[in-house]
Amino acid sequence: MAGYTLYDFLPSGNGYKVRLLLKLLGVEYRLVEMDILKGETRKPEFLAKNPNGRIPLLELETGECLAESGAILNYLAEGTSFLPQDRLARAQVLQWMFFEQYSHEPFVAVARFIHEFEPKDSPRWLEVPTLHEKGKAALGVMEDRLSTASFLVTDGPTIADIALYAYSHVADEGGFDLSSFPGIRRWFQRIESLPGYAPLTHP
């Protein structure tokens, strides 16, 4: 696998999912940084590649483009240990990835965005208590699993772990206290010890 171009905004956890998997797989790629805060993904040249105007976007060496972090992870992980061949295990990977997009990311990631990028007088700060309540519930679901398991699905890491690690490990930046989630914190350490691991801001 080679010849990939990744369009990304480095602070984004969704983009980090893709960068982390590429690093863990040892796959080289070209990074094109896009500043979503300046509307760079809404310009015609980018919209021609992704009409939804969002990152991450993976451009293949054929010129075809693949959007949505979960779809990109599935594409890159095909044929590797990060996507199980067993039918049920693959479905369980997808189950956790759908959970991340529906029950986790909308709260944990949005709270982080408000803390990191919204001015203190922004009305969006009124959302934070609700975001914390629902985000903690999602973290609790993960804690239930990770209190007795090394990884979310199998004995080794899958793209489900990568998808949920991305925003979970920086949840404190959104005002979440992770001290009451020891299983999650041990899981962080296991992921961060994987060969090829790179931190969020590393391209």
C-alpha cells in the first residue's frame, strides 16, 4: 500500500484515527493540512474531492477519494490484524465503531472542541453540562468492557480500538475526569505501547 494523500486537520480526532492506523501499519503517505477553522474544506477545489466538505479525506493513488473516518479505517485495515476475518468479530468491530459515532463522538469530541476553540463568551458553553453527562455515559460503557478485557473486541487491537481511542485519550481536554475509569486508562497504555504508535499532533 502506497501513494496515499491524506487531507487532514491535525487537532481532529477523526483525522487522527486515520493517521494512527497508517503509522501502526507502517504505511507512508502524503499529508495535506486543511484548516477547518478558516473554511479551507469549503473551498471549491476541496469540495470537488469531497462534496461534504469534511476531513479526513484519503486520496488513493488512482485519484479516487474516500471520506468518513470509519470507512477509511475499514479500507486500510482490510487484510490486516486490525480487522478480524471472523464474521462475528468483524460485526463487533463495526458495533463499537457505530457506537463511537453515535454515542461517544457527538459528546466527547464536541465538548473538547468547545473547550479548545470556542471563546468563553460563546453560547455553546451552555451545551457542556449535557455533553459531559452523555459523554460520561459512553465512557462508562467502554469501562464496563475494558475493566475485564485488554481490547474492545479481540485479544489484540482492532480499528474499533483506534476509533474510540482517538477522542477518549484526550477527553480531559474537553473537561472529562478520567480518574474513575481505570480500565480505560490501562487500555490507553496498551495502545500507546504498540510499535509505530504516534501521538495525536504527530503527522
